[in-house]
Amino acid sequence: MPKLSDTMAEGTLVAWKKKKGDEVSAGEVLAEIETDKATMEWESPEDGTLTDIYVEEGGKVKVGERIAFIGGEGEEAPPKEEEKEKPKEEKEEKPETEEEKEEEKAKPKKEEAKEEPEEKAEKPKKEEPKAEKKEEKKDEKKPEVAGERPAPKVEKLEEARVKASPVARRIAAELGVDLADVKGTGPEGRVTETDVRAAAKSKTAASLKTPVAAKVAAPSIKAGESARIQLSSMRKIIAQRLVESLGPIPHFYLNIDIDAGPLIAAREELKSAGEGADAAKITVNDFVLKAAVQAAVKVSRVNASFDGDAIVQYADIDLAIAVAIEDGLLTPVIRAAQNKSIREISELVKDLAHRARNKRMKPEEFQGGTFTVSNLGGMGIDSFSAVINPPQGFILAIGRITKVPVVDDCDQIVVGHRMSITMSCDHRVIDGALGAEYLKELRHLLENPALLLV
């Protein structure tokens, strides 16, 4: 299973485009794979014959696991994992039982050594210790036959398949570590004692970081009233990213209300000029996106992100646009947006949004981005505060245009059009004054939309 996105841990094989036995060429589409963000076409990495298919359509597979075998002329597919693992299990179980036998043998010797002084002191009772020793030997032999041998059968199948040293298996059992979750650093990926102890430490550290979450129990579900819906891969990533953002990133918020009257007038003028007949018509949102980019060109210090002991200042403005889809949210990216006209931005946004909703995007089309614009105005939201998409420095939240009473230049109360914009900033990158400077430039551009058509 290929890793088709930076956050992908597993993939769902949606459909095979080739059948077992088909000839394939490098670059030819083999299958469709659904990641945590989109459904993508997977191309053959080489020429050959699709000798075997290990995962059927609809199957979920972790990144790196086998899904198919492409062989050369006359080359046969390797045996399936189940066939391979049987002899391996037997080999790995033997040293484990031998080690346990040695430990069991050592125990009676120690006990005998302890009992020697007692025997010397109580010479008349020589026959009793002998009888006791015989009983002990019988008892010790029983665990070897009845206790040690069946142990591998009770062991989890996943753990049995893992290559691990006997010592590593014993320590894993003591520390409560699942060997299937441990990455081996030994020869051929074999799990060592050091790997198990490191996994135990990281497990303990993770539990200490989130003590509150561990204590909170899920509410009970009554039949016919509620349902427990398993998280999709996308929702898992969204949850993870939000915690990564609101936890370590110090957010602060700046808000402005702009006069949207000139925007509406510019939009109406374009429609009356015949532009409205064009399928790729320019919308108010297109004006907002272009203004956000132009303002970042003027106030370039906001186009940055925090990176440990430095601030990364980006040369290009890679504009990310939040797009709501059925399972959650995607942020397609317009690369080097500062070099694109308002019409080019408009066309790209429509294309990216359409493919995002149909999960037909390439990884490079939704990864990265130097800042994001999220617009919920079309859904009737007056204003809101968005969560920064790390490692970006800020995100803009755009509300709907509303009619409000305003005082004009002649001190008369008139009907005005206002639009709320909230800027969520990473305080490690953007200070209040810098954010205010950016919003001042953004307001100027949106209240003078002709500047965006140049």
C-alpha cells in the first residue's frame, strides 16, 4: 500500500482497474485507493504481469502492507503470509520454551541451596525433605508439559507473526506491550529488547500527556435512540490536526467589518457587461481570495510560519481554500497565487472544489499552503473564528454580507452592506500590529475592487 498523502496511515482499495494475470506497464493505472483525504488512482511502478492480488475491493490496508504482486516473465508470486508464518512461529517458539526451561531448572537449585542448612539441623527428618523434593520435581515438571507448551497457542496471532527475540517477548508480556505495534530495529525487522522498552516508555509518556481524555467515559447509548459512528480516516486526521493546532499554537483573533457595497456594485457591473453568461463567472468570494493574496504581497511578513527556533518567510503565496465535503474538510492549494489574475484564481477554485468534493485530487494539490481562507458566508454565517491549519501563520474567516443601518459621510442613517472578516493569528509569527496592518490593506482592496482587476 503506497503512502499517497503526508498523513496517510492506511488506505481503502476502492476498485481494481486490472485483473489477475493482466499485463501492466509502468505508469498504467492499476487501482483506485481512498486515503484520509481523497480517492486517487494508483499507477503501476513497473512493467510486468499482475501475478497475484492480495486485497479485494473494499479492503482496508495499512501503508506498506502487500496488496498485489507484479512479476516478470515466468516469475511466480511469493507464498501468502499465512503459509510463510507457520514455520517461523515454530522456530521462534522453541528458543522461548528453552529459555523458560532454563529458568525453571535454576529455581529448584536455588531452593535446594536454601534448604540445605535446614536439613543439617534436622538430621532425624531426612526422609521428609526427600519426599518434599520428589513432590516439587513432579510439580515443576507439570508446568513444563502442561503450562509452557500450550502458551504459544493462546498468544495472539498478530504477536506470533512478529519477528522478536525470546527476551523481547518476555519483557513485552511483563510491560503490557503489544509486539504488533512495535517497530523492530534488529536484523530483518526483528523486535529487540531495546525496541520493547522504548515502546513501553513512549506508551507511558502518551498516557501522561492526556490524563483527562483517558478518564472521560463515553456516554451510554440506548437502543433505538443513539448510534456510535466510527470515525472515518478523514475525521481522525481532522481531530488530530485540531488538537495539534489549538494545543501548542497560541491563537489570537482580529476582526473587521468592511463596506461590501463596492464589491456588490462591481459584481453587478460585470454581470451587466455580459460576464454573467460565462460559466466561469467571477463571484464575491473570488474578489476576497484575490484581495487576501494581494494584501499578503504588500504585507509579506504575514506569509510565514513558525519552525522551532526560526520563522520561515515564504517567497510564494500558496493559497489554501477550505472546502466542505461529506466526510469533513479539504484545503486545496493554489500555488504561487500572487502571479495569477482574479479570473485564473476563479477557474482554479471551481475546478479544485469540484474535484475535492468528488475525492479526485492528487496529493500535491491539497498539501502545503502558506495561509488559508475559509468562507461560510454562503451558509448564512455572520461571523466566526477559524482554527489555524499548522504550520501556517494565520487563517481568514469570511462571514456573509448583511444589510445594516450605517451613518454615511453626511451623518445620515442609510442602509449599508457589511461583511465580517476574522483573522486567527499564530502569536509566535504575527503580532497584533502586524495583523492589523494586513487587515487594513485587505479592507482597502475590498472597498476598492477595481484595484483587483488590474
